[in-house]
Amino acid sequence: MYSTRKVVGMLAGPERGTAFWATNIGNEYGQVLMSVITAAEGHGLASMAEGIMTRYRQAGVDIPPVLYVDRDCCGTSSVQNLCYCWQDINIRLDIWHFMRRISGVCSTDSHPLYGLLMNHLSRCIFKWDNGDLELLNTAKRQELGQKLMHPQTDADLEKFISKNELALHCRRTTRGSNETTTTDLIYNMLKRYQDAKDSLGVPLLRSTIMQSVWEKQKHHIACIQDPPCVQLYIQTGALKKGDTTLPTYRCARGSTSLESFHLHLARFIPGTLANEILFQAYLVEGLSRWNQNRGDNAVSVAKDEPHCYSQQLRHEVNRLSADVLGKNLLPSYSTPRKYTGELIGLDYLLSHTGKALQYASFIEKSEETEIPDLPDDTELVTENTDDLTSEALAAATLLEEENRPVSLEETRPILPILSEKVYQALANESVQSDPIVCPVTSEQMKRPSPVRRMQPSTANKESVQSDPIVCPATSEQMKRHAPVLRMQPSKAYIES
């Protein structure tokens, strides 16, 4: 049983200020038995615990031998009061949370020696099974021998064994009931790292609080020990390395599976915020898919079996295939039991305040469709009222009219086109400004006009201030007769 705050921050609406924790309970297969939203950590969980115990009793399943928690593990705790029907259950502190408490004496988790400290702390708590280690070493030697690699010593062989292979093929246990050994190992390890520093002189441990933290946490050494005669490993299959077959195990110790579930829990909800109804729907759908995946991993499922997350569809497929074919197409599917009345997610939180999620009103609002009104000048096709594409065609016509390019007649020309009268008025003006191009009348275009040659500028003459690019002509000059310079065709053009 473990609580998290990663997902409640994505809740929007009036209940956002009351939901602060999400408490989840998982089983040894990694499935989530219950997930509820509460206003405080560890508060108001009596109804949830009662529903879990009732479900175990109705299913005829033995009570779990051990319950891992992240708090309230010692003495007469609130967790023991919740599980009052399970008197023989062992309540243990999750070892990962214990190691996180010890690591609180470190100055920072980005210190170069932080990983080495946590590795040595894990070795002080756990020990590997000797039989599993010998079998793995034998299989690894055979596998390397097939590749013409022959390690000489066990130390050389360990370099070829990865951490994933150790966790998959080897079981490990705590140091046992002798708590003094674990206590001494952890304390001596902390004393050894007390003066450790990195290359910049930054110490690894904060010596001012190390002793006080250790005095508080050493009392939980008994809470992290494995309970006697409890099988914490489940064999999930076998792999062959070399000529040796190695079993594969899955560990049920601690809340590792719930930590993985909490990582995915915030991803069940798309986006950043969701209202109460959508938050509840995403949460329940995510729980269903998570449990189905964990259940398929726990049992042997045929590779050719169809995969589907819809429980109703799977149930109907099995029912119809049993009637028609006389067999189930989905043999891994198990029929769900009768609903026990337990509340999940936000329903659990609102039950303590006398409220309930308004599913009916939300469905009614979602089913209401609002069709936007079209402009009055849009003609709808009403001949065939059964044609569903008429409204779409009308909307497309309206959009085409709005985005239609404007014709050239409606646009204003970039260069104005002057009439004949305008040209005459410009020609009769006595004084003109410096025009870029002088307008010419039709009469002037008929008679030849002299060609004005550019004269070089003289810097010594005071009358000339600059070299003009184009010399403006007056109206009198335009009336004079000037020879027109005609261009003669070239000899090459005539011969061609």
C-alpha cells in the first residue's frame, strides 16, 4: 500500500482543493486492487480496507502473509487497525523507502559517490542465493565458451554478468533475523563514507545530521527483514543459456510495482487538467488496462490469441464462441465477479462529503449538439432532406464565397491610366515640376521631335550645379521640330 500526489494535481473543478493524495493497493502480480483519492495521507481509508477484506473473503482466497507500506510499520499502527480482520498479517517497511531515508544524510544525489554509497547500502541489507549464483555462473561460462571466450577467474566472469541477468535469474533475501549484523554493516559503511569528498572538496555526507538520522532509522531494521516461511519470488518461465536452463523469477517484495504504476498513473490523463467526470473515466480505464497487462504477464497467454482491452467485448466473444463453436476463443479471459459496491477514485472522496459525480447530467450535455446558424444569403439544398451532405455542401459554398479571390475589375490599378484630356492638360502647363517621364500628346507623337543630346557637365560653370540624369523639357521645346533618330537594321540582319 502506497500513496502518491503525482496525479491529483491534474484534477480541475471544485474538488481540486480537496483531493491531495491517491492511495493504491497492489498484489503480488503487480495488479492494482484498489485506487482511491483522499484529502490526507492515511486518512479515511477504513472503507477501502473493509472492501478489500470483504473481497478476499468472498473469493475464498487466503489472506496475504505480508503487507508492505511506506509508513506506520512499527508498533500498534493505524495500518494494523485498518486490517483488523487479518490478525496474522506481517506489516513491513518497504526497503526502497528505508534506503531513501538513509540517503537523506547525503549532501546531494548528484554527488559522484552517491551511486557507490547506495550500492554498498544495498549489499549491507541483501544477500544473493548461492545456488542461483552457481547455476548462473555455470550457464554463463557455457555461453561464453560457445563464443570462444574463457574467463580464468570468477572475478573475470562477473564482468560479463549484468544486473538485469542477476535480477532475472537469481533470488536474494535479507540478512536474516540477526538484526545486529545488518545494523553494524550499515553503521560501519556510513562511518567509512563520513569523510568522503569529490575532486572539488564537496563532502558526500552531512556529518551534522548523520548521527540523528541514523538513531531514528536503525529502529526500523527489524521492519525491513523478510518474514519467515514466506515465498516472495514467483517463477514466470525459463531461459536457456549455453546448455543450462535458467528459471526466471519475479519479486513480490516491496512496492516496486506500485512505483511503476504511479509513474504511469499521471500518463493515463491526457493533457494537463481534467474535470471530475473525465478524471474518473481516465482513471478507471487506465486501471483496467494496467491490470489486464499484469494478468497476461502472470499467466501463459497464447501468442495467437486476439488482444483487446474491452472487457465487454471479450466477454461477448467468449459467450458467442461457446454457443457456436463449443469453445472459448479467449481462454485467458476470466469472468468478472459481482460488483461489491466498492468506490473507486473520486467516488470514494465524494462519498465522505455526501456528494456524488453527476454522470447523467454530463452525458446529457455531451449528447447535445449545437449547429451554428448559417448566414441568410446562403441557399441550402432542401430537395432531399435525407441527404446528410447538404449542410456540408452549403457550408463549403459559404466558405468558398468568403475566400473567393477578388476580380481585376473590383481592384484599384497600381498605375493610373490617364485619359487623352489629362495628357492635353499636362502638355499645356507652362511650368512643370521635375517629372520622371514627360507626357506626350498624340499630335507630338505624329511630328518628328529633335533628339536632345546629353552635354557633359562642367564643374567650373556656376550655372550648372550637377550632372542631371534626365534634362526636363518645357512646353515650348516640345513644340519645336527636331529630327528623329531612326535605328538602321544591322547588316547581319539584312543578310539573314
